[in-house]
Amino acid sequence: MQKVITNLSELDLNGTYSYADYLRWHFEQGVELIKGKIFSMSPAPNSRHQRIAMRLSASLFNFLEQQNKGCEVYAAPFDVRLLDKKKSSRAHEDIYTVVQPDLCIICDKNKIDKRGCLGAPDLVIEILSEGNSKKEVKTKYELYQESGVQEYWVVYPITQVLLQFVLDAEGKYVLHNRFAEDEICNAYLFPELELDLGRVFAE
């Protein structure tokens, strides 16, 4: 039986790790694994972040239930394992990216298992915190684009802005829309979905 790792100091932060390694880690601080490299997650989200996440989650859940889309919304902590497109194996050892988006919608139930999601969600939402670095934001953008996440929202709580990116025919993100403050946000993948950002961002 392999040793359980309980402290980041026990690892070489410059090393390369797989999902099999990730399963042995039991840290107080959350971590994500991106292309084999360890990324420490920001501290526990503040109340504003949590409030926005809960309102978005509730609206998405209610919409999907009412529309009977066969899609489900999941909130962090929820492991999303992204496969290397060049590999077909699903063995734990062949997975080098495990992230925890704030929210994600998954329509292919074959991607859901007891450990989370295996493969790209249809829509991913990241709500930025003050602790998010520009490097982290850029890394996630490139990762979701490369992994084939069809629609990606980046939510900025302080400026009350939501950026909506959609994959084009060449698999590259284009800024499809920019919503601010009290506007109505329309999802690209779910045209019937309308979110009142005034309510989402309300203090």
C-alpha cells in the first residue's frame, strides 16, 4: 500500500505527478494538478464569492431541471479530470490534470463517475478571487480551451463583469459576449437560459 501524503512539503513541487499520485494526497489546503504540476488553490472563498457561486448554482440547477436537458450542474469541490487528447487510455497513471472549477455543467452522463468528471464539461464557470494571479487565469483559459470545454465563463465579482468565451470551429476561444452589472446573461449552449446579473451580483 502506497503512503498517504498529508503535507505539501513532502513533495517536490518541481516534480511531475499523475492522478494516481493525486489520490494519495490529503492536504488541508486544496490543490489542482495541471499537466502534472501542482497548483495551490486560493484560500477559502470570501462571502461575496460564495454568494455569487450559490446564486449561479441555484439558477443553473432550476433551469436544467425545468428544461429536462439531461445535464447536471456541479460545484467545487468536484474533481474534473481532463484527458490528454493525444492519449486514449483512461488509467489513473495517464491523467495529469485534475481541476476543481467553481461550477460546471456536464451533459454526457458517461463522463460522471464516483470520483467526479472524466473529460471536458460542456460549460465551466470560474469566479475570480482576489488571490487569483494573472498566470492562474491564463493557465485555466488555455487548459479549458485545449481540453475542449465548449463554453467558459470568467466572473469578476469586484467589477461585476462576466466574460463569455465560446470555442470556434478551430477549437480556439473567442470572446462571445461581455455582460456587466445588471444585464441579462444568455448562455451560448442553452439559449433559453437567462441570468439576471443584477440579482447575481447584489450585495
